[in-house]
Amino acid sequence: MDNRNGKRMMAAACRYASCRFALNYCMYGDMLSDRNEDSDSLKAFQKSFHQLMGEYLNNRCDIEKIDELRNQIIRETEAASAYLDCFRIYEYVLNRLEGRFKESLPVYEDSQVIDAIMGYIVSAKETAIQNERIKSVLEQLPLRFTKAKFSAIVSQALSIYEGTDQKSLKQVLKMLRSESMLDLPENMQESQPVLWEMLKKLRDADYKNLTEEQFHELLNCLTLAEEKLSVLSSDCMMMMDLVNDFYVICLTRKDTLMDSQEEALIHGIVESVYQSLEQDESVFHPEMEERLVQMEGRQERYYEQWSRYDLSDLDVLNSNEEGRADYQLLRKIDLLLSTSSFMSLEEEVPEPGDDILLSRKAVEEMCAPFLHDLEESWKSMPKCVMRSVMAKLLAVLPMFFTSSDEIREFIGGCLSACTDLPEKTARIQLIHELMESEDAFV
């Protein structure tokens, strides 16, 4: 790739990002005008973004401020993801307890349940789908493992990393620590204090002696938390898409020639939305609607232009002094326009030893701190929460079964070991619902 192609790529990126930004900014402004103030979960970010837009319309563009805002949204999203992981664990707990407060419960034969589950698993023709079904079932089974037994299962599952590089296992262990609530973002309480209080309420509940009234109170708390998280996640995604496109515009606009009429059209939309937000007025009016009609098809056309370029040979630019700056810029633009909206823009630097292939002993040594911390965390957890964490981990661990007989034996062992009939019935019903919903979908 020569420098001229690099410039063409930047121009295509700028036009695509500009069109998409104008349309999304319009939708964003309309969303804010309809939003109740109490439900606005990203006020600080919206204020910062509004200030950046004001500077941009006055021909000022501060890349450092855009980058900082983007990183703040990433941290907010990581906190939201951690909340979601935690609330799912307590959702499992409450689902297990629901049977306590039902007057009558259906009776299931273990052998019939096992046959139905195995039929559901093996009916999938592709191995990948079978594995997903296995994990879905594992997440819903009633579990009765000792800490040592469960640690042995984890060790067995992670033993597949023998012979792989150290980096791969590091990434998996990081994910497992997050899923088991061992490593939570430091900004969780500060970023979302209402969600923090909801999580604290679920953590502090006395599940062993829970009354029906308390159960429904916790269930309502969980439902409200999920609604708030849905809004928060949607806001983070919308804000990040805007920031990413705005980032690309600021990186490329000064070196890109655009059609003067198109430039005026896009600028008019952005300025109109900005002024509507400034004056707390509706974004949509006859003039705006006319502008949006003129925008039809432009985003798709410029996306086709951008996607035609092959980024695989960017290293050619990086190999010479003259093209290195363009390489770094295009690498960043490519990340900003990718489907991985929250990806870090920093170039990854390998750590010493990451490419070393692991022995069985090395795998065990790397896993040991995680297993130790996991067991320590369980000492202060109610058993029902501990079992929920186990179920969550089973659903994300690498597949550790080697045959269908092993799967059948594992499922049968979980069912026979659970003597709590309401819990067992609740789990079986959830598995049936899972199987029925997938059959309906298919």
C-alpha cells in the first residue's frame, strides 16, 4: 500500500463517519428530548460531549478530550458489565428459591429428565451447537459439589491449555475472575450508586430464612436493576458510537476534500441538533426532515467505499519512516469503525513470556491463585450464592466432557444429589423452558 492509497482510505473513512455521525446524532438528540431526567444515566458524559460539539462547530477539535471521554465510557461500560454479571448470579439464586413458595409442585422422574436433556443435546447436528446446549444445561442444573470437587472440575477443564501460549490462559483466567465476582471494577459504587444499593440488598439477604414477601421484594429489586442496566447499556452503546465516529472525523477531516453541498448538509444537521439541545427544543422540524431525506443512501454508499479497502497490508506503510504516521492513524481509524466499539486504541505490547508454551505443571501454577481466591470468597457466601457462582463458571469453562456417557453421568449425578425438591423442580422446569424455547425458535 502506498501513501496515496492511505490518503484515499482516510477520505473514505471521513465521509462514512461523517454521514453516520450526522444521522446518529439526530437520533441521539431526539432520544434526549424524550428522556425523563431521572432516567438519564450518562449525564456527565452527555455534558462533556455537548461541550465538544460546541467546540467542533467553532472549528476547534481536541483529540485528547475525545480520547478521555471515550475511555470514561469504556470504564462505565465495564462497570455495567460487572453489575450484569453479579445480578445474573442472584437471578439464579432467586430462580432456585421460587419453588419454596408454590403450593404444589410437579413430580419428575430423573431418568426421563436425563433422556430429554440428552435428546436435546445430541439432536444438534453441529458440534459447536451441541457444546452451547451443554453449557446452557449446566448453568441450570442443581449443583451439590464440595469446594475441592469443583476446583478439580475447573482444573480439568483448564488443562486443555497445556501446550498453548501463556497469553491465552491469562485471558481466560481474567474472564473467570470477573464471572465469579472476584475482580470487580473499582468505580462500580461511584458510577451507579442506585445499582450498588440494589446489589447490596441482594448480597445482604438472608436466603436461608427468606419469607415469601421478602422473596418478591428481592425479585422486584432484580427486575428494576435489569431495567436500569438495559437503559445504561443502550446509552453507553449509543454514546460510544457517536464518540467513535466523531473521533474519526477529527482525525481525518483536515486532510479530506468533501463536496461542498454535502459538507453543508451534514454541518447543517449537526448544528441544528446542537442548537435544539442547547435550547431544549425538539430536534425534528420540517427543515430537518428535508435534510434527512437528502441523506438517504449516502451512509451505505460511503460504507461500501470504505469496506473495499484491504487493511491487511498496513504493515507496508509501517515499514518505512514516511508512512509510519499514516499507518498509526489508519490502524486507529480501523478500530474506531470496527464492530468492536469499545476496543482499546492502544497498540498491544506483548508481555515477556506470553508466547511460551505451557506445560501441565505451568497451567496448574497459573490456575492456583484463581482457585485459592475462589474458595476464599465462598467462605463468606451463602451456599445458594456459592452454587450460583459454580453454575455460572460451568457455563463459561472450556468443555471438559469427552463423551456423551460422561455428560449423562454428570447430569444424573447433579439431579440425584439434590434433595431439595422445590429447588430441583425449579431447575428442571427452567431446563424444559430452555429446550422448548429453542425448539420454537428453530
